[in-house]
Amino acid sequence: MGVPAAARSRSRPREAPIRCDPDNLPEILDHLADVYFYVKDVNSKWQECNSATLTLFNAAHKSDVLGKADWDFYPEQIAREIIEDDRSVIESGRPIVNKLEVIVNESGHLLWVLTTKTPARNKHGEICGVMGLTRPVGTTDMLPNGYRQFSKVIDHVEEHYRSALEVSELARIAGLSESQFRKRFMKLFKISPLKFITRIRVQTAAKLLLSSDAPIAEIALKCGFCDQSYLTRQFSAFFGMTPKKYRDRLGKRAAAG
């Protein structure tokens, strides 16, 4: 008498499942055009990133980014803030989830983004760095309650940063007194309104320095500075180098890529 097919099937040894731990994970992330993905080691040096991140840095190839640190791409003040977050995640083992920020994207537009960082672990479970995702906030309805009243303020800054901006006008847009506005803005963004506006102008100027051949004096006026001299002072204080040196150094790097 033969053994029933069902019994034969049950007695057949199961094949051990193949562990799915892909080395090509970044490939799928390259198709997320509006999500910046990256992996850094314990010294905050970049080990992996996706195509969107290359675009953000005006880099042609991963070799332009990997092995470098945030000091190579951001002004000192911003790089320090980023690396402090990295250290917090690496040393505590606790993630930073959906930290809200406003950045200047590769097109020079202001962008609300949410950044999440988690510890990167090796096969032994040891923390070997940090993994991060930064993604745009789809609509202002997705902003946390405390930030929503500032969404129109950020829109106004983006539309009018080329001209004079008064804190009193921004406060009116937010529906707050000037003193309330200054306090709440500082609490949420960790920077004063005027410094925020200057940061936006300087970062936008930096984008234009690399994406165009326009004279620096023209870029200064486009970004809301009264003249090239004022741009140079603010730019140097923020980036640690003059606009000309910035263009020469990073422009050559991009051209070489």
C-alpha cells in the first residue's frame, strides 16, 4: 500500500530558509526621489547614501560623499548640530524620531522636513554608527500643533526673503504679539527670527553660487542683502569662508565629479 501524498509531503524535510539580509538595500532607496537616506560610522563619516542625497549636495557620484563628514558639506554651525544628534543616538542607543526642521533644498526652496535617526548595528548587535532618513512634510496639516501657526510665516519668508522683513510683520502673520512670537519661535527653532532669515538668505546664496555663474554682487541682491560686502560678512561668519572661496572650492569639486 502506498503512502498518501499528504503524508509524504509532511514527512519531507523542510529546507532551511535563506536569511534575507540584503547588501543592496540602498538600491530601492534610490527610487525615493524626495527621501534622503544615509548611513554614517561612529565618527559621523558617510558610509552610504541614496541618489536624493547626492542631489541635495550637488554631488555627481557617491565617491564625492562617502568617507566625508558633515563638515565637508555644511557650515560649521549646522554641521555641529547634525553631529551632536548623531552622537546622541550612538551613545544612548535611542533613536531621534521625526525631528522637524526647515532646510533649503537643492532648488533653493524652503522645505519642512522630518528627520529620523536610529543606531546602526553590526551582526553582533554592537552600535557601529547611525542610519538616517529625512523626508519632506507633505502638507502643513501634517505639522505638529505647535508648528502649524508658523507655516504661513515660513511661506512668507520664502516668498519675501529677497526684500526687507520685519519681525513685527511675521508676528502679525502668526497672530501673536511680537514678544510672544520671538519667544515661541526661539523655543521651536532654537534660533531667533532674524538669525533664521539670515540663515535662509545665506544658504540660498550658497546654492546660487554653485548652480549659476552669476556675479556675487548679483547673488547678494537676489538673496536680500543690500550689497556684496554685507553678504560676504554674513556668509563668512556662517560658512567660515568668503563666497568666492566657497564657489572656487565646492564648484571645482562638483566639476571634477
